[in-house]
Amino acid sequence: MRVLAAMSGGVDSSVAAARALAAGHEVVGVHLALSKDPQSVRAGSRGCCSLEDSGDARRVCDELGIPFYVWDFSERFKEEVMDDFYDSYERGETPNPCLRCNERIKFAALLERGIALGFDAVVTGHYALLGDDGLLRRGRDAKKDQSYVLGVLDREQLQRSMFPVGNTEKPEIREEARGMGLGTANKPDSYDICFIPDGNTKAFLGAKIGRRPGTIVDKETGDTVAEHDGVYGFTIGQRKGIGLAGPMPDGKPRYVTGIDAETGTVTIGTAADLNVNVLEADRAIWLANPDEVLAASEAGKLQVQVRAHGRPIDCRIEVLAGPDDDITGRGGAFRLRLSDPLRGVAPGQAAVLYHTDTAGDYVLGSGTIVSTAREEDLS
């Protein structure tokens, strides 16, 4: 097959490209330029899209003897990832831009152009497994598993994806890179949002969105206890940096429990107020048919994960609407009732659904959380 290797400039994508080449595929390396003005040097482990990363990716392709190109997706990245990030925070949500980048850039824009140029698939260094059965499974390295962030891919995108490093643990990947003499073997992993290289999300959003003052209200008393410059500075579950003048009268710590972007009201409450056991999600992606998901739910074998490395929770599903497109599996909505409460879940997060068989966990679908609740508050 002719495949495009998405070269981030890190060790995982380097070994993924090398393995695809060793498997007999015709491999072309592509680095995605996601900014018109990228940082010239990567700041430690922050970000993944600097000029340094592009140079590292080029050197790896030279070492492997494969062609290398830089494709400019900066405009589309701004519109579909960065603007979505701003809009989501303005709505009082907590988005995950890495999921949106996977969905709309690495496995949409890149695939679209690649298919138009005659390529068959995209190869990435994600830690996930995609077998002959087409099921998206957890990677072998539990600490690095990225099936959650890939849970937003649809059926068509997965059919044209390859994850060569998913069956290997990270230390082995680095050792393999050293054995091949790849310069990325000891390069640190990136862990921050690539377009916020200093890691200060609040300052970044403040400069973009501007001051939009509102109030902070204590759920226990209903009193206004402080003011703020914008709801974008808060996330559900936040404890530090709320801006309170001092401890509350009852001595209990306070957390952000609600954000109303329309009124500018941020609600704070106790730790117990963070626990929710009902989630509603839309923009669903069904990798399995809704009937199969319902069957897993009725058999007590459905789980949901709401963070990249969060704990999967047993749940039951109510399908509110099925897919709009039977080919991709996109569209629809669902409601989940959790066996155990989750703390600090925010609208904007992805709810990824898992089922377990004899080979391990695999993804049934996903959705974007639009609301959370406690069962007792709904009755």
C-alpha cells in the first residue's frame, strides 16, 4: 500500500514510519504545519509543532530513505481546532483540542488530501490497536494508551488508519529507535496544547476573548462571593485560582461546580457537589450499530471513559438518536447512567464507550458531553 506517515518529529511517529516501511509499504513522510508562525525551538516537553520538530521529522525521513514533505494546514487548524477551542470555552465548556485535531486534521484533512493523491492510508504513532476485525482497541502500554483520543474517529477514517506502535510499550519503542540510529530516540514526549507553548491556558484565552466580567456564587448559601473576568478562566472541578478572598464560613474547600456562560455566573460548591452519575452527549460517532451498544449495555458490559487516562466506569445507555450517516456512523445522541459517580465532569469532554471481549477492551463509539446531572436531581 501507499501510505502517508504523519511525522510529528517525535520518537513514536518515527518508529511507526520505520515499521510501515519494514512491512513493505510505500511510505511518504508528511509533517503538518499547523501555525503560520511556529515557535523556532520546542520548550522542553511543551507543544509538538515547532520548527525544531519539523527539522527532526525531516532528518528521520532522510535516515529512513523516504520522501518528506511539509503540508500547510494552518488555516484549517485555526478554523476547526483553535476557533472551536475558543468557542467551547466561551460556552463554559472544557474542550480537548487534541481530540479535535485528530478528528479534523490528522484523520480528515490529511486523509482527504492523501486519498486525492492516491494514498491508501495514514500511519501515525498513536498507542492503539486496529486489528483485521476493524475494531479500535486499547494499546498494549496501558500508561500510553491513546484509544480514548482516537475514539472520535469514524468508521471510514479507521478503515484508512494504521497504528504500528500500538502493540509495544514505550521503553521498547525508544530502544528500537536507538537501534536504528534515529535522532528522536531520546526526545521527550510532548504533553501540552501545541498552540499554547507556555502552558498558560487562562492567559491565552484572556488575550483572545477579552474581559467578560461575571460573578461567583456559592451553591451552599446562594451568596455572591467574588467576581471574575470571564468564564473561560474556569473548569468544572477546579479548586485553585478561583479568586476567593479567604476560606468559606463552614471551612470546607470549594470547587467550581457549574458555569453559565450566558449570565457569566460561576457556581462553586463542596466536593460532594462534583459527583454526577448521569451524562448526556451529542455529536455521537457509532463505531458499532446502536443496537450492539444497547446489547452491551443490557448485558452489563458497557463502560465509559471521560478523560484520556481516566478510570472506565460501568454504565447503561439510552440511545436518544441514531447516526445520521450509516457509512461513517456519525450523528445522534445518547444518555448514560453510571454505576459509580464521576467527579468533575464538564460539558465539552468526550465520552468514549468501551466493550470488553476475550481480546480486551475496544471502542464502540463516542459523543461530546453536553450536560451532567445527579440521578436524584432528575426525579
